[in-house]
Amino acid sequence: MSSAPAPVLAAGCVLWRPAAGGGVEIALIHRPKYDDWSHPKGKRKRGESAEECALREVREETGQACALGARLPTIRYTASGRPKEVEYWAARALGGVFTPTHEVDRLVWLPPAAARRRLTQARDRDLLDALPASVAR
């Protein structure tokens, strides 16, 4: 009797900052390996909490320190034949400097409507819908 493989555990954030003219901007990253636009996220390390992973991944992929806010839906999907679970938070950017790497070569800050159009996966667009009204407006 075979059992389903354990899910790959990951965490990430919908990273936002106040926009100069009011409202907010959402950070999106471009991953050249997949040629996609997404929210910063990554696999949890052994012994690392989901919250610690989300903070680390935002820092590694965007250069930004952030403050975790509202919990967002956990996204479940299959990647490379294995189930994957990604826990997400809304997170306010606190500052930092982006440095391109081989994993993430671009970072853009966009108003929510433009971010929605740029995101590659529908599941990432769903996370924008889950942002609290206090952030999303």
C-alpha cells in the first residue's frame, strides 16, 4: 500500500507598501528559471516556522525587511509531481535594497490592478483578492 508523498512546505508574502499618491503598491518578483511573475515565497528549512520562512524568503528575494500582517489563504497545488502547500501573509515592506540573483532577476512595485495583470498564476491573483480592505485600497 503506497501513501501519497508528504507535501512540500513553503511560505511567502503578498508584500506591499504605501504608494506615493495614496493606495498601495504590490511587490512582484520575476524568476528567470520559470519566466514567471509571482509573490516572494520559498521552501521551509528544517526546524523553521512558516512565519520565519516567509520573512526569510521576502528578504532573500526582494531585499526588503517586512512586518507580517493578516494571514492569507494557504495555497495548495502540485509542483514537479509533488503536493505543495504555501502559507501566505500580507506583509508591509519596511525598507531594503533589491539585488538581482540567478533565482530572482527583477522586482517591480505595481498598483494592485496592474499586479493582477502581471501575475502569471491565477492562484497568485486570488491572494490579491484576500488582502484586507485596509491594505488593498
